Amino acid sequence: MKLFSYNDIIRIVHQNGILKTLQELTSTLKEDFSHWLEFSISPRHAFHYPDGVIELMPTTTKDLYSFKYVNGHPINTSQGMLSIIGFGALAETKTGFPLLLADMTLLTAMRTAATSALAASYLARKDASTMALIGTGAQSEFQTLAMHAHCGINRFRYYDIDSAAMNKYAKNLSHYNIELIPCQSIQETIKEADIITTATAKKEKVQLLKASDLKPGVMLNTIGGDCPGKTELNPDILNKNLV
């Protein structure tokens, strides 16, 4: 059985550069999605706890079986720990023999961002140039770089209720050839945006945006509302025609 560690991932990113790595990952995802009907997929199996969630995500083809383990514990960051940890396994179906065990913590961040960029390449306007980002935790940096690398987005307006998170986001992305515009509110952030990405972490039903906030043609990339009991949008948005 092969082991694919965090250090292996870092080595690949250092060799290729993060932008090229995200481009290649997005292209690989596109190829995988073209074989969607060959996959047997079941809903993620989740256990919810007072401070977070632990999930198991299985899928299989006729030849290969895989699963991903992932947690979500936002409280961890206050203790100097990662809020999300992931690992995965791959096995052949004929014998059940395990082929690969992989650290997927960093891969989860990269895959999430690459999936957003792939979606935007189909759903956002072809002349899109500005993304609004609400929530500037670690995932926000990957979202920014993937949208820049794959979709050519060069202007990013951003906001977080935590000013330290905003400062960290700006510092970590300062050496890329993109325009970063800090904002003081959600309403200011979404002005002139072609894509709106919400990347909040707290497990709570919130309404960051309502239908009247949105202009026709804007793409909503709401990646934070990813489990029961956690939302980022007013439900009325689903009933509004924004095309």
C-alpha cells in the first residue's frame, strides 16, 4: 500500500507552483466529472457533536473503492489546532486490497477551491473579472488563487468580521499579481462583483445575503453552508430569477 503524505503534497506544490497545481487539479476534476455516471455515490455519513462534525464520504466504480474522512471543528483554531483534518483510502474492488492511504487535509482545501473554479468556468459570465469574498479563513486563500489561475479573476473584494483574518489573507496573497480590496461590510464587498463566494465556518443558520442584494447575472459560490443546520443565504434567493 502506498502512502501519500502531507510532505509529498508540499513537494509537488513547490515543484509546480500553487497556481499551476490548482490549474492541473481543476482540469483533472473536469475529466473525473465527465465520468460521473460510472461512479456509485452515497450520501456522506455524518455524526454531529456540540463542537463539530465528523463525516465519512464513500464512492466506488466497478474497479476501485474509495472513501474520505473529514471533520469540521471551528473551535479548534482557538486552541492552535486545525479546524479541518482529512485523510482518504483507495482499494481495488476485486480483492478489497488497499492501494493507497493519503493525507487529505491540504488536498481538501485545494480540491474545494478547484471545484469552485471549475463551476465558475461554466456558471459565471465569460467577462467576469471581480469576485467578492465573505469570510477570509484559510480556504479563502485557495478560493482566490484557484479563481485567478483557472478563470482569470484579478480583482478580489473581501470582508470578514475578524480583522486579523482579513490581515492574514491580504499578507499571504500580497505577492500575487491580483488586486485585493478590503471592505468594511458585506454590502460594500459585493458591489461590482461578478462572483460572490461565501466561506464562513460557524455552524449556524445565518443569512449573509438576501435576494434584493443581488444583481442579475451574478454567480453565487456558497461553500460554507455545507451541512444540516448551517446556511449562508436567505431562502428567498432560490426563488429569484437572476439570469
